[in-house]
Amino acid sequence: MQIAAAAVAATPTIIPEPERVMQPATLYTTEGLYVTHGHVELTLRSDGWRGALRGLDAPGAVASLYFGGAVRDVVLRLADGRRFPARLTDTRFGEGGRVYTIAGPGPAPAAIGLTA
């Protein structure tokens, strides 16, 4: 019995990588005011989707909203014109400059092009 249990325990568990989609995107306030344009890398999660905003033309504008205005709710507009409500959840420095993390509710991923 111990040999069979050891064999089962030694079997590696493969966790699939989350599906990611990178595309041009523009960020707006919920009032419709332009904030910045760049690229967003979208990832499907069990509770909705997450996105990493990178390569922004005005990263300081997002920092001003995030830190100065305590703004968290924004609108993500994709290159094809579709808009999705999102929430700024984090900011950090990454390769190539500042990266902002946004998150959206559950229904959006299928419309964005991510699949479960």
C-alpha cells in the first residue's frame, strides 16, 4: 500500500496557464473623460478578469487619479470600440515603466475574447 500511495503523491499536478490577450486600449473616467491610451494584457480569472495596463501615453494621469483623486472606478475601451467598467486595483513599476492593474466583473471576459 505504501508504494501505491507514494506513486500517487509523486504525480505532478499540472495547473494550466491563464489565457491572456494583449490589445490596444484607452482608459476613461466613468464620466467619459479621456485618461490615457496604451495596451492592456487581459487575463481571465474565476471572479471576472484582470488587466495590466502598460505602455501608456500618459501614465502620470492615471497616477494622479489613483493617488491624488482616490479614483478607482474607470472605463476600459478596446480598439474595436467596446467599453467595459473596470476598477483600478494596483500600481507598480515594471519593465518599461509604470503598470496599473485593473479588474472587471464576471460577464466581460467572453465579450473581450477570453474563454473559460
